Amino acid sequence: MVFRAEGNIVWCNKLAQHLLGFHWPEDSGQPISNLIRTPDFIKYLNKKDFSEPLEMRSPLNVERMLELRIVPYTEGEHLMVVRDVTRLKQLEQMRKDFVANVSHELRTPLTVVTGYLEMLDSDSLPPPAMWQKAQTTMLEQCKRMDSLVNQLLSLSRIEGARRQDNDKPVNVPQLLTYIQTEAQSLNQDKGHELIFNVDASLDIKGAEDELRSAFSNLVFNAIHYTKPGGKIVVDWQLKNNQAAFSVTDNGDGIAAEHINRLTERFYRVDKARSRTTGGSGLGLAITKHVLTRHDSRLDISSKLGQGSTFAFAFGSDKVVRIANKTEKTEKTAKS
Ligand code: ADP
């Protein structure tokens, strides 16, 4: 929009009407300070120093952030350019939150390790039993940091991966066999009943490493968040021409208000509990990211105290049927 040095509007385009709520031609000649009454803006205008842009909330919608730049136009006139920077601001905020979260997550284990190491520095060393405990705790905390850094790396790898690397044939049944073995060893203390219903002929096109973390995050979470002796069922089947994966547990369950937030980075329902499981709150964020890259999305249904189902499906264009493997499974089933 263009306004005269004394503040009257000379011209504005359609977007200015949309962003600032101007009416044209009715507002022609009106003082701009009558139309935009935001105190920050009035102050900015009166100061007459336009070397820096002004950021302010939209007078029409407080959720929207606008950036205003004023430059000299023809003699006695100024041109004001307004930009909607809401998305930019959100991204900036996300980046700040992310750095703050990572620092916070690393600070806790570092404080513990530093604390114990400082004990070594004093004249009287702690008794062996105490030192043993210190060593175990320090190791746990170091593993925690290691796992956090690995998850952060895998997140950044997925974010940086190219789309075209996403359609290699992946032997999902074999992948699930590996995950089953890992799950069994993770499950030793808890002794859950682990059931894997896997269609051995069902492969898909995708990125193997990424899919492995998506599948395993859900299976390992079910183990972590289900009390000893619980039941976990993993399904990999063709349903409505789609390759469908689900993990159902009869564990802790999740209250409805948390469900939509679970895939946010660092979001944990019970920070104290998931800390004991070594959880960082990044697993489901990674899973969501992987699924988006494979044109799928995570579906979560859960009841507090009863259990949860985490599921997703891949479209028919991604499905690969391996005929030989079907025969083999049928034979095995018959024999
Ligand atoms: P974490 O590393 O903390 O497990 P995730 O991103 O994998 O992080 O999960 C986020 C949160 O979702 C967990 O902290 C936990 O509170 C909840 N959650 C995930 N899976 C389950 C499950 N099967 N049952 C109950 N709660 C779960």
C-alpha cells in the first residue's frame, strides 16, 4: 500500500485488503493510524525510523504474524509492504524448542555423570559398593545419551533422504523376523506373550532402514509400556489390497488428550516412567516421518488401562507379492 508522509492512504492492493482488513475504495484517503490501531504500529509510524521492519500480530487475527516494511516511494509518499510470516515464525519457534529440548535431554545424564566423576576428585574415595553403583548409573546415562544421539541422527537422515530412494523392494517378513528376535531378548524380564502373524509373501517397496525403525519403534514401545505378563500381537497382512501393519498390546493405554500429541518430538505421556525405559520421546516422531515418506500415516487407538493399537497401511502401489514365498508358506501350513 502507498501512503502520504502525513499518513493518508493513496493506494492498496487486494492482498493488503485481505491481510489488514482495508476496504477499497472506501478507505482511500483515510489516515493509516485510523485503520491499523495496533500500539506497536502507531509507535513505529511516529518514530519515522523505517530502517528495520516491524513484526506485529495481524489486527484481524492474533494467530497471524505480519512483517511490515516501509520504504520511500515518490516524493512525499511511502510504500508499505506487508508479508504474512506466520509459517516462518512457527518454524523458528519449532527450531528453538527443538534445541532447548535436546539440551535439556542431554543435560540430565550429563549432570549425573559429572556428579559421580567429581566424587573421584575428592581426597577420600567412596567405598567400593558405592563406586560400583556409580559406575552402573554412569554407564546407563551414557547409553541414554548414545541412544538419544542415534535417534537424532536417524531423524536428520530421514529428513535429508531423497524421495527416489524410497522404492526399493523390501523383504518385510524377514525384517519382522529380526525384530521378533530382538523383541524376544528385550522381553526376557517381562515375559509377555508375543504373537507375530506375518504374511510371508507380503513385501513392499520402500526404504529398508527407515521401515525397520518404524516397525521396531512400535513393537518395542508395546513391550516398554505393557506390564509383565501382558500380550502383544503384531500383524502384517494384506487388507483391502493394502499392506497393513499393526501392533496391539493390553498395556498401560493412553488417555485421549495425549493421543494427537504422541508423534511430536520429545512428547512423552509420563516423563518419569519413559525415562526409566530409556525413552526419549523421539520414536514416534521418527515413525511418523518415515510413514509420511511412504505415503502412509500412523493410526493410534487406545484406552487408558486397557491397551493400545498402533497401525498403518501402505497403498496397493507399494505392495509386492512374492509368489514363491506364498507357496512355501502354504506348504508349511499344510505339512
Ligand atoms: P519414548 O522414547 O518415550 O518411548 P515414543 O515417541 O516412542 O517415545 O513414544 C512417545 C510416548 O508415547 C511414550 O513416552 C509413551 O508415553 C507413549 N506410548 C508409546 N507407545 C505406547 C504404548 N504401546 N502404550 C502406551 N503408551 C505408549
